[in-house]
Amino acid sequence: MENRPAVFLDRDGVINPMIYYADHGFADSPFPLKQFSILPRVPQAIRLLNDLGFAVVVVSNQPGIAKGHFEESLLRETEAKTQDALKEAGAHIDAFYYCIHHPQAIKRELRKRCACRKPGANLLRQAARGMKLSLPNSYMIGDGLTDMEAGHRAGCKTVFVGRWKYEHFQFMRSESSKPDFVASDLWHAARLIAEQNRTRKLISVPPPRSTTRNAPIVNRAQRAAS
């Protein structure tokens, strides 16, 4: 059986808004849980990708755990909140993969330079192995150059979400940082992918029976293997 194509999604800035913390002067992942919300048209976008037969997989750097901002349990809570919001539109995410390491982590066991942290491609490759996905037929969608680089390293096509500006070029490490497509938001990105796959028959893929079983805490396995 041919491996299934996937759409890999960055989380913060694509599925949910980033939060600006004025006291610290930076934008970061939402914490606590009450700050987490879903961006407009995200459920409809993911439903479209579900119906096209793509596996939808979140691949996200979440160094807030390593930095002591929040506990690992928050990731599970945000997953549940996301799936609940998607369910109302008949949509679902198939799995969540995270890198929780950081080179300047205050938690010693998470302080490392790893291959799973984007722009590394190990999150995508691990998902491909575990879920039998076809990377050459897959897409990486994100709002950062590291997402584009990770996607290209894995052999995927890439979609940059947001306003592509001339200033982005000065931060490019290589041509691999340049996206194949640019979209205003996830809904626009999903429509682009649908257009690129016009010959794909719309199919209805049922949601996984168990989010916990189908969305393992991947970072634990990576820690054990590293």
C-alpha cells in the first residue's frame, strides 16, 4: 500500500495566535491554558485537508518546558482544546509531535542541541516512520523560516503563512529557507494544497479513536534515544 501524504503544521502562529508578553517584551506560546485560542478558519482548513485524505500532523518546537514557563501537561491540555474546537467542524488532527529541548534550558536534562528542533527535520521524519507517511508527497506549513527549512530537509513542499517580506531574505541561511508557496493563513494554505492536488478524490477519513494513542508524547522517546 502506498504511504499516505501528510500536511505538517507548525502550531503557534498557524493554529493559534502567539501571545505578546509586555512585561518581558517578547511574543511566545500561550500559557496558561486560558490564553490558548484557535485562529479563524483553522477548523475549516483542517477539515478540507482531512477530506482530501492527508494526514494532519502538528510538528512544533515547544521550548517553554525547558525554559520553565510551563509543564508538559499543558501540551496535552492544548491538544484537547484544539481537538474539541475542530470537532465542531468535523475536523481532526491525527498526531502531535514536539521538540521540548533548548540549548539554554534551565532544566539540565532538556539542555541540548538536538536534531528534532526545527530547522532540524527529525520530527517530520519520525512522524513519517511511525505513521507510514510519504514525505515527497507532503507539505510543511509554518510561519517561520525554520519551518520552511525543516520541510525542505525532509523532502516536503513548503507553505509560508503570513506576509512574505523582503526582510525575510536577510535571515535566510540557504535557499532551503525559501517557501514553495505563500499563503495569508491556514485556510488559504489548505486551498492552495487542494488546487495543487485537483486530481485527488475527496475522501472522508475518520478521526483517530484515541488522541493519546495516536499522538504519543514523542519528546519522551526522543530523550531516551538521544
